[in-house]
Amino acid sequence: MYKKTEKFPKAEKYGLTSQMRRSVVSISSNIAEGAGRGSRKEFNQFLSISTGSCCELETQLTISQNLSFLNGADYDHIKEKLIEIQKMLYALKRSLEVK
């Protein structure tokens, strides 16, 4: 994501570029923090935050494509990877709830 947002207009450096980068970092950071908390309940809460960051990034991707900051191929590739991550998060959340 960092490489793709490097190509965004300089005017977006503190706007959409920054928001998208924060969303990407938030996804993995919340998974890591939740895993280190020691309880299933807390881990699940952090997975929910991570899922929310995925939803934010999904919206930001759409905006980026609508503004022609991302071409169709880049958008499709990133969106596909994001959907994979969302599926993994949902599966992990379900596994924590079952046990």
C-alpha cells in the first residue's frame, strides 16, 4: 500500500494517503496487540478493531479509484487481498467464539 500511495498527488499526503497507510498499519497492529493480551475476549475485541480498519481501507480504496489515484488493475489486486484478509479475520473471530 505504501508504494501505491507514493504515486498519489502530493496534496493528499496528509489526507487520503495518510489515512490509507494508517488503516493498513492498524489492521496488523491490532491483530498483534490482541494476540498479546492473553484472553480470548480481548483478542476478539482487537480483531473487531482490525476488521473495522479493513472496512475503512475498503472505502478509501473506492475513493482512490473514483479519483483516479489507483488504476483498475491495482484497485482489483488490493481489493482481492483485502477480501482475503477479511475472510481470515472473520474465521479467526469465529474460532475464538466457539471455544
